[in-house]
Amino acid sequence: MISRRDFVIAAMAAGMLASGARGAFAQAARSGKMTQDDILRFDPVGTLTILHTTDLHAQLEPIYFREPSVNIGVGDARGLPPHLVDEAFLAYYKIAAGGPEAYSLTSLDFDALAGTYGRMGGADRIATLVKAIRAARGDGNVLLLDGGDGLQGSWSSLQTKGEDMVRVFGALGLDAMVGHWEFTYGAERVQEIVEKAPFAFLAQNIRSAEWQEPVFEARKMFERGGAKVAVIGQAFPRTPISNPRWMIPDWEFGLREEDLQKQVDDARAAGADVVVLLSHNGFDVDRKLAGRVKGIDVILTGHTHDALPAPVMVGSTLLIATGSHGKFISRLDLDVKDGKVAGFRYGLLPVFSDAIAPDPEMTALVREIRAPFAADLGRVVGRTGSLLYRRGNFNGTFDDMICQAMLTERDAEIALSPGFRWGGTLRPGDPITFEAIANATAITYPACYRNMMTGQQLKDVLEDVADNIFNADPYFQGGGDMVRVGGVGYAIAIDQPMGKRISDLTYLKTGQPLDPSKTYAVAGWASVNQGVEGPAIWELVERYVAATGTVDIAPMASVKVSGA
């Protein structure tokens, strides 16, 4: 992998860095606000433009979303983007503190800066930017791609089984997407979506279990900007492990490196000038894969919700990370000459909702989609007394609220909540609406169970999840973050091997060590097992918040991290 210094020098020499986007941030920092013209300012190159969104999690309206303050890299990824946060992130990318770029890309001074720069995302703001870029470049020169996790994550998506976002993507003129959480609607529903959607659903790495035949189209050739662009789809390879296998019992996933190499070679043989991998592998997996599969020009990466203001280069392959929840759109202009990429210019476009005029057609569509659920979405359950956020390797305060709800409503001693990354942020004083709760819990397997577990079993669970997150080999990482815990504290040594990372388990109610042989009442949700019984997690959280009134949670201090 070339160093960032070498990349910047080479890119500047070729005139390929997107100075417009960074200049817009600097101007906004001086004026205290961002304009739509600032966001769209871009010095084009070549005739081909690729636009990328990913991990929207069905967020139709603008939201607040705080980036992580803990994002630990292990193995070869240690200390490299995207595993830099806050001051280290700002220093690496030479970003000034306190401005719009720092606000959108880090957790520093989040609440204060949110008051200045406002919410981000929103389907109608994204539509405005996409239409403006198409108008400037020419519709036949622009390719719009989505990296998956777009059809899940909201109440309206859960109730319509993703139909709301299918309509939105259709209205945006999406060309192709891949999947992950989409598969939790079940195989039959996914097939329905694929058959009716006005865009391609690509996945080269899914096979039927019985015949080992491709389930979905692997790649599609597009002609844009006078170039032939082959887009290869890569669904999340560990879906049947991270999510319920019983929902997709006849499909097998996996990375399938050899099959991917064949898809690249076949695309080149078919005349592709540009080969794009539309991926939901996660950033570190894609970084490793880029060094092993030859001939990929661009990897549009997703799943890990990373937002990077510049590409990472592995050899001649560009890795693009566009963040999540509609906060950003990536714009990549490619200069294609003699059947290959001769140059590029990139910009990570921030979707500041206050700065962008909403597209009227998309606004009307979103209003229509949300209308049947308006009463539930707008129902105020309580208020926040502190910042409620989720994103990070360990507990966020929104996760702590969910855990506290389970401890209280299920009469449990210990609570376990999955390390999901999706769900908006609430500022102190904000109303806690049912929509805000659903944005963090709306899944198709929401039952909150109550089981008895020994202290040793609990340690084994934490060890297993820790190895899934912090294995030094990205190919053995499952994505997601550490399981969130309530009622218990522990120490984790990131640099230790499997079975030796977790220690000092403490039952917080007594302050005593967790007894390996004693059984404890444990509540949890999002079990991948079939037939789990219990109330839906959003029901428990709503009852807890309603009874509490004002939720005030300090960041958790009972997880001690070392070796990072």
C-alpha cells in the first residue's frame, strides 16, 4: 500500500485532487454556514462520474448522526484510516477543528456544532444533489450506485418490507445496489424486490445451497461517459452468521475471491474500460481484497459506515468510503483513455440538510410514504437529558438506554444488546419519539428474551464476539461492534488471542466479580435463533422511556480497554 504522502503528491502533480470540496468546507468555516453551491462546487475531470451512497438504513428524513469516538484497528489496519477518530482524524487529514468538516466526520464538540450546522441527510436533499450533478455532467455520463443496507432501519421500511426505499431509489434513478440487511426480509421478499425493482441487484458471491448456482446477477455493464463500466456486486459475505440463517436457508454466501477474479477477467474480456466492485464487505476486508484480486479500478466499500474525505489506494485500486445514514454522497470523476483509467478526481459531498433545497418531487414522495405511519412516528414518548448516540466499538448512550430498558422491563440482572451501528443521535433536550426508538430497533427478529446464563457462559459470549470484531485478519472479522452490556463491566485486551481478551467481569449492582459458576438472569434481543419468544424490543424501550420521562445517561465507564 502506498503511503498517503506519496498518494497526495502524485495526485496533486496530476491535478486530480478535488480541491473544490475542501475549499467549500474552508469557506463555510469562515462564514459559519454551508451553501448548496459550496457542496456542489467541483472541478470536473474526464466524462464519467460515479455517485455512491451506502448504508442509508432507510432514513428518509434528515437526522443527527454522531461519528465514533472509538474505532480500533487491529493487525495491518492498526493506526490507519478509517481507524482514526477525533483529533487524530483531524490531524491526519489536516482538517480544522470546529468547522463543518470536523462536525460531519468526527464526534468532537458534536452537540455544539450540531447547533450550528444542523441535521444531515434526507432523501429529498440527496435527490437535489443527484439531479444537479446529472444536469451539469449530462445524464448519460453519470452512474448512481448504492452499497446496501438501504432498505432496512426505519419503521416505514419494516412495515413495508423495504418497499418505501425501493420507491425512493427508483425515483433517484439508482442504477444498481447490493445487499446485507435486505436479506432479513427473507428470501421470498428479496426475490420479489429484485424482480420488480427498476435497478439492478447484484451479488456475485451468493449461490444456491443445493446446486451452487448464482442466485443473483453477478455484474452488469453500463455505458457512461463514453466508457464501458462493469459493476460487480459483493453482498455481505457473513450474512448467514451475523443474521438469521433460517431467513435465507437455501443461499450460501462467502467472499469467493476466485469467483470475483473471474468476474473481473470476464468483464475485461467483454470490453470493460472500468471495473467497479460495489461492495458490502467492510473497509478492512476490501483493503485486503484489493491487494489480492487484480484488475479492479474502484472499490465502493460499505458496511462499516466509514466516511473518508480522500480515497485510500491499494496499488492502482481506489477505495471509496461514503459513510452512512445519507450524510454523504461520494462523487468520483474518472478520466478514461485508451480503455483504462488515466486519472480521477474525488469529493465526499456532505448532505447538510439546512443548506440544500429539498427536491419537491422527492419531498412529496417521502410525505406519501410516511403518511400511513405518521401517528406512530411522531408520538413523543419522553425527552433526553443527555446526548444519546450509538456509533462506536463499545456502548453508546443510546445502547445504554436500551440495556437499561431490558434490565427494568424484563427484571434482569444483565442485559446484552447487539453491536448495531445504525440509528440516529438525539441531542440533550430533544424529544424521544417512537420514530427515534424504531430507528435503532426496527428489525424483523426483535423479540427480547430472558435466559439464565452462568458467569462463564457470559465470558464465553464476550470472547467470541471480541474475536469476531478484533481478529487481526480482516477475513475473519464479522463487522459490527462489540455487544453492548448492561449491569456488568469488564476489561478487554484487544491485542490478546481468542479466549484471553476478556477479564475482570464485574456485577455492577454489587461491585463484586462475576461468579463463573453462578447463574444470572440475562435479557437480550436480536437472537439469530428461530422461534425466540419475548416482547418486541421497541415495546420495552418505549415503556421504559415513558416511565422515566427524561432520560439522562452518562457515557459508560465500566468497560476498560487496553492493547489498542
